[in-house]
Amino acid sequence: MLTDMRTILATLHSKFIHASLALPYLAAACGKDCGEILIEEFTVHEPREQILARLLTAKPDVVAFSVYLWNRRETFDLIDALHAAAPQVRSVVGGPEVSYDDRQLFDRHPGLAALVRGEGEIPLRGLLKAWCGNEPPQDVPRLAWRSPAGIVEGPQQQPPAELDLIPSPFAAGLVDLSRGLVYYETSRGCPYTCAFCMSALDQGVRSFSMARIRADLGLLMAQAVPQIKFVDRTFNYDAPRARDIFRFILAHNRTSCFHFEIGAHLLDEETLELLRQVPADLFQFEIGVQSTLPTTLSAIGRGVSLKKLTDNVRALRHANNIHLHLDLIAGLPGEGYQAFLGSLDRVAALRPHHLQVEAVKLLPGSPLRERAPNLGIHFDPNPPYRVLGTPELSFAELERLRGISRLLDLTYNAGRLEGFLSGLSEAAGSLARGLERLDAFWRREDLHRHPLAQRRLFEYLAHFVATDFASQEQDRLRDLLARDYARCERVHPSGAPDFFDQHLTPAEQEKIRRLTRAAAEELRVQGVKVQFFAAVFHALPEYPTRTALLFLYQTRSGSSLRVDEIVL
């Protein structure tokens, strides 16, 4: 018996703030029968030699890697280096990125000793327990392993229907709660069979018991974890169950915030009424709209009522207490460039706080990837497997949509250009058309290649207005842009961007002195510092003639900037 066998469970995150959920679950499931279990988490940005050194310093017998599309290449490069440096160490891989790989994976990576397919708790425990006993892992479900005679595949057994059989990693103290963000699951699987999603292969939905959910959530809330992100594919697939969890959070939460992926079309009136009672900024909902084209939704097997979805999103937005993040996916079957712009405008009309546009990824094992040749869909064969062209959408059009997506992040999703985007939408005919024109300018100026500081972003937008619009539209858009800038950043009069008009009359200057002196005296006793900036506007929607505005900037230690706008 190798009772002292040491196994490291490892993964490479895209960012340090991310904390693994899979590794603590695996460690809890393995328990004490599998030797010593350690958890090590890295990022894809760390030097390979540095990660290798940390792994080898722990003197492991086994290193098991959790593999995803963002870390596949780096993980297998690390496995190859580990085999060269320490050939006695057995490498194991598992996770969604490798679950559908074939035996050729073992040929390409001589250091690979075993491959876990699908949910890993049972196969990894069976593998490590066998190795601890110096035995071959015969008949371990969903496991492929390297034997002296070749690659052996275990039986294709379904994961356990009773999720509570998996020990809680939270109760065991195995989850890192120090990073500010903790992933949490209350269920596995999804009731839908969207062709682009791996959940299309799931056999229904399985839930942890409410007792288990309350125990785990209670622990996390008691520890005041800043953000708890539910990874359930469709959290509210069962409305009464979702309401029970919402109520438990509302009754016991202290300072945590919560993120859920929900199906907006599944919200009933009782749930909507409960959600109206949620304190502002406590919940964030991510809602996958994906497309507003019925034929496309049908082609990917996404049976949802668009009317119910949009009605419920409007109801949530009207309550204005829950942050709404809506997703669209470009490159789905049947949806061309113009149709996608229509989807973008229809979703933007719902006024989500965040609107995300992503190109579809054809994940290994997904139904859409299997159907891609028949559908005429071309995609990158390497991670992240993004679509490169469809019969309805060329690569060039996909590139334009990628540019629009980036501009959405720089403008709409940043929450700093609400007035300008409203004016741009009116001038161009819609938000999508406005962003399309802006993307063409961005490409002419070669601006997609580099990040932009906030001031430079506004200056380029002012240049866009000056070159792409007639004089009357220019005046209005420039004023809206200037006002947005003054509202999101403290402007110093001597260093204001050129798109501001600072030609104030003597009477206006005198009024500014009186107002700012009074405000500074009043707020100084409250520990608030007051600064100001004033400018003249000529074509704002509510001030269509010459109007001077004063912006009072109030800063207090530990608080964000507050901006008050005063008409002179």
C-alpha cells in the first residue's frame, strides 16, 4: 500500500481572482483513502518553469490537472515538461476540455497516465485508491488509463443521481474564500438542449438537497464572502426551489452579493414579486438571449418564448434593483449579419446594464460541432474553437461584429457614455447602426489593436463625430460627449479636452465663484472635498440653446466620486 502517496490537484486560471470549484470537490470526494491530497492553483500567465518548480518542490507522485479551453495548451505544455523533468510522476487530466478526446491524446503526451471523462469525483477517487494499493484501476467508470498493454477504457457509467453523496468541500474547509469571489453550485445539468452547449448532453437536472444548499450557503454568508457566483446552468429551472433559495439568502445574508444564470422566460409572477423585494445591487442576473431570430433558436434547439423573456426582462428592469447582464451569440445557424444587428437592437431596447456579444464556440463534444460540416460552419480547430464563417455570415462580417462587441465594452458596458450613445443611436437610426459606423472609424484609425485610457477614448470619439457627421449632428453629439465626460471624470479647467466650450461670461464666472464657495464651506465640515468645472453647451436635448453647466466634484475618503450638475 502506498498510504503516503501524494497527489496534487492543479489548474491554471485566466485570472488570479478566480478560485477553483472543481478541485475542492475532487479533494473532498477522494477523502483519506487516496493518500495525501494537495490543491495548487496557478494562472496561465505564470512562467512554466515557475509552476513546474512549485509542483516538484512538493514531491508529488501524481499531478491531476483540471483542463478548460482557456488553459488547454498551457496545461499540456506543462505536462510534457513535467514528464521530462520527473518521468516518475503520473499526470492525470480531466474537465470539460478533455472529456471527449480520444486515445490519440496519450500518443501525443507520453507523460499522460490517465484521462477522467465527465464529472470527476467517482473516477478520480477510483483511480487514486487503486494506485494507492499498487493495483490497476480496473472497471473505474469514465476513466481511460495507460496500462503496459495499451490504453484501457472504463465503463461509461452515468454520474450519481443523488448529488448529496458528494461530500461538501465548503464544510470540509477546502475552498479558498480569500479571493473575493467564490463559485458555488446548487445543481448540475440543464433542462435545455442548446446545440452549442455541453449541457445538451446532460441527462436532465440534478439538485443538491435544500438542507445541503442551506448549510453551504449559510457558511459562505457567515464568512462574508464578497461575491458568490452560482454556476448552475439555469438556476431557476424549478421556480419554487429558486424562490426557497432566494428567501434563504434574503433572510440570512450579511454583506455578500450573488450572481445567477437564469432563464428569464421561466420567471413567474410569484418569483417576480419576490425579486422586487431584493435590496439594490444584491443580485446580478445573467440571461442568455443568444438570438431573437425564431428560426435560429429553433435550429439550435433552444425552445423559449421570446415574448415571455422580453416581458420579464422589462419587469426586472422596471424594478431597477437587480443588475441585468444579457448575452447574444454571433455565428449561430441561420442568422446573418443584418439579422444579428436586429437582435442587438432588440436586446438593447430592453436596457440591460451589460450587453455582451460573443462569437459561438464549437466545443468538443457539443452537438453543433458534430453538425458543423453539414451546416457549412467553419471554426478554429484550436481553443477556444470560435466560429470563422457560416453560410449566412462571412469571416469579414464576424470581424465587424467582434469590433462592435469591443466597442460595446468600451462604451455601453462601461456605463460612461449613456448620453452620447443615445444621441448616436438617434443620428444613425439605431444603436447597432451607430456602433457599426463607429467600428468603421475605429478600423480606419487602427484603434482596435491597443487599449485606450478614458481621455483618449473620448478624444477619439470627438474625432469620429467631427469626421462622420454633418454640422448639426456634430453639435449635438459633441455636447452629449462632453457632458458624459464631465460626469464620469473630474475635469480640470486648464487641462480640459478640446471638445469643451469654456467661454463663460463674467456674470457666469461670478455665479460659479459664489456657488462653489458656498458648497465648499458647507461640505468641508462633513469631510468632503469640493472641486468644480464649468462649460457651455449649445445643443443638449433638454437645453437646445446656449446653457452653462457647473459640475461639482465631491470626494470623501473611502467613497466614490460624486458629481452634481447645476444649471447656471
